[in-house]
Amino acid sequence: MEEKYLTKEEKELIAMLQWTIKFLRNFPAKHPSDIELIPKMIAHYETVEELTFSFAKMREEFLLKMKADKYYLKDIYHDIYCIACNHPASLKSTGQSRNKYKINFLNFTCPKCGATFSFGIGVTVKDTLKNMERVLNDFKDTEYPQKDLEEMRESYEELKASEERIDKANRKCLADHMKKAAFVTAFLAKLTIQKYKFLTNNKTIGES
């Protein structure tokens, strides 16, 4: 794995693990308990090194996927029609704009007349939900067809529930990554203390 996936602290832990493993392989063990323990310590530290790389890769892939999922509406085709000439087309976004309600919308360019327009599709799902909520509130006590509003409300509730499930899953994954980061911090501190003791002859392998 490329080191770009690793945080500064993860890189420090990897370096400390590699130093410790090298030190243990060259340690002139004489006590029977040390001779028995050293191979187990080396195997354990090699496992921690592999897990650190694995955790970093999983985190990177998760964050990239979370970003891609957030902005997926920008990368897909939308079946719409031009609000200037009414020409129907399947288009990808050519940009974005922000309205007075501070909602971000995708912009599209008509292939027939060249007009640039937005079609009520948000840059993110949350933008789309904000716009749907605004429309539902603005038109609930008007002569706007209530059947259309009810269909929009159903779509809004379904989309909102789906987004909440995704947010909940993402929060759980982020919490898991925070726990792994805490493990890296604690293990690095442990090895740093151990290295100091090794270099000052303040302990043997088994703390004897």
C-alpha cells in the first residue's frame, strides 16, 4: 500500500514497529522466558503493522466512497427538458448555482438552444430534500394541485428516510475509524516507552 493512505501518527507507528521488530531479532536473549517470548512479540508486532496498513486503506476507501455518494447526482444523466425551449434530453450537469434560499442546484445546458438552466435537482441529496421541503411548505395552502403535492411529500419522506439510514451507517463507520485511531495512539505510546527502556537497559523482554 502507498504511504499516502497513512496519517502522520500511523507512519510513526509503522516506523516504531519496524524498529522494534529489528531490535528484537537482534536481541541477545539468554533467559528462557525471553527466548520463548521474543518470537511471539515479533509475530504480534508484524500483525499490528499489517492491520495498521489495512485500517488505513479501509478508511481511505470509505472516505472516497462517502464523497462519491454525496455528489453522485453530479455524475449521472438526468432526463429533463429545457425550461427555455422545452426540448427533452438526457443530460449531465455542466455546473451549479445557489438560489436565495441558499440551496445548491445542478445546472444543465440545452443541446438545442444552448440555454443554461437549473431543474430543481440539488447538488447533493440534502440539497434536493431542502428544495422539496421548501416547495411543500410554500404551496401547502395554495391552489396548487394537492395530489401533486402529496406525491411529492411521499417522495420526500422516502428520500429523507433513505438519507437518514445512510447518515447513520456513515456515523457508525466514522466512529469505528476513531476507535482505530485511538488504538494507534495508544500503541505508539506503549512502543515509545518500551524503546526508551530497551535503550536505557531499564528492562529485559519479560520485564524480569
